[in-house]
Amino acid sequence: MTETERRRTILNNVTARAAMASVATAIFLLSLKGYAAWTTSSVALLGSLADSALDVLASLVTLYGVRLAAQPADHDHRFGHGKAEALAALFQVALITASALAIGWRGVTALGSDAPIADPGLGIAVSVVAIVATLALVAYQKRIIAATGSVAVQADSLHYQGDILLNLSVIAALVLDRYLGLSGADALFGIAIAAWLGFGAFKASAHAIDQLMDKEWPEDERQRYIAVAVAVPDVRGIHDFRTRRSGTRDFAQFHMNVDRTLNIVEAHDVVEAVEMALHRAFPKVEVLIHLDPEGHTDTDDPLVEEDVTPHWFRKRA
């Protein structure tokens, strides 16, 4: 196993552990909130329960997605299976949206009801436990995201971050409705929770869609990558620089100009030197370099022929 393959295996295992931690937390919270929602009849707590139920399904989908994304490239998937993570994230978005609509409707129908909330203390205690458990999971997920860049775990983490506010809202709703006598607060907070979930679904979908649409890396990342390549002395220019993400893996490709007087062996040595430098600096990125003699024009398409290196050579000079 090469060093790059070893690193990818470690990252995949770490991502899978994060997904399993998410599943375990979701099942624990579902059981706890199920009992509390049945006992208290709170709309806000019912919304929190529905969210936890969807968390279980979404976390299972995330676990499947990261495991599928970790599979190596095969004959039918030469670029690997990384986009399975983005598909898992979009599935989560669909579940969150459905949950928001159902909770919102339940809150609207409960606005005119005078049914009291039974045992609000239980609901508050359960929400506090849920907040503590969710904070621990989110802290763990953030470390995994920083190490792997997993879009599925990131979508899962965004959902759980919303859950923290959701549980705080449940506590506020129970206190206002039962202890301060503000009738209808529970239903109103249920509607607010539904709106929050819908907004979170919209935000979570953007990153997954960017991956499926092969959106370019942020410009600062592109510039850092180019800087490593042009640091190799024999590089004369880079154009048609393209990047994309797929799960925990990144891909970059570009045309690189070298002195047209170099023979094929010398030119190949330059390519290998650039590849080695890039792999050392960006071990998660798979790079493809097309070699061009200096002054060569591939096409009349200005986007393809755009030279991304002039300012780097001015700095070098």
C-alpha cells in the first residue's frame, strides 16, 4: 500500500466512525424524546421527536454514503465513488424538508387548542440531556470534518447544530406555555422550529449540489495549489486549470508549459517533480497534468487558454 492509499484508508475509517457515532446518538435521543413526547403532549417536543426520528434515518444514510464513497475506483467508476456522499446529503435535505412541513402543520392546527401540557419538567430535562449529547457529537464531527472534508458528515453536523437550537426552543416553549401562562407558545415555537429546519435544509443542499455540479475550489485554495506547482524551476506556465471535489477526495488537472527544447525524458522529469511536490503538499488531491511546449495554443477558447500563473512569475522575478 502506498503512502497516499494509506492516508485515504485512515481518512475513510475516521469518516465512518463519525457516521456511526451519529447513528448511536440519534437512536439514544429518539428513545428519550419518544417517551417524553408521549408523556407531555407538547407540540414543540413532538417536533423535536420527529427531527430525531429523521436523524436516525439520515445518519444511517450518511453511514451508507461514506462507506460507499470510501470504495476504491473500479472499471465503471474510474474517479471513485465520492459523490455518494453528496447524494446522501441531498437525501438528508429531503427528509429535513418533509419533517419541517409536518411539524409546521401540526403547530398551525394546535394554535387553537387549549389542551394542557402534562409534566413539562420531564420535557425540559429530556431537552437538556439532548443538548449535552448533541454538543458532544458536534464537537467530534467538527474534528472529523477538519481532517477529511466529508460533505456527508458536514451536512449531518449542520443538522445536529440546528438540533441544539431546536432543543433550546423546546425548553423555552414549555416554560412559557406552562409556567408563565402564555397559551399558544408551544405551538408557535413548533412552527418556528419547522421554519428553522426548512432554512437548514436549504443551506445543507447548497454544498452537496456544488459537488454534484463539479464546482471549482475556492479561489484561495486554487492559488495555494498553483503556487506549489510553479515553485518547480522548469515550469513556464499553467493554463486550463480545473478543480472539483468528490466526497473526501479532490481532483485537479491542468496544462503545463515547459521549454520546447527539452526532450521527452527531460520534460517527463519536470512533470514528475511537479506531481511529487503537489502530492506532498496536498495528499488528498489526485492530479492530472497535460504537458505543452512553451508557446503552444490548444484552442481559441479563452477560458481554456487562460494562463493562471503570470503574477506568480512576476513574484519570482
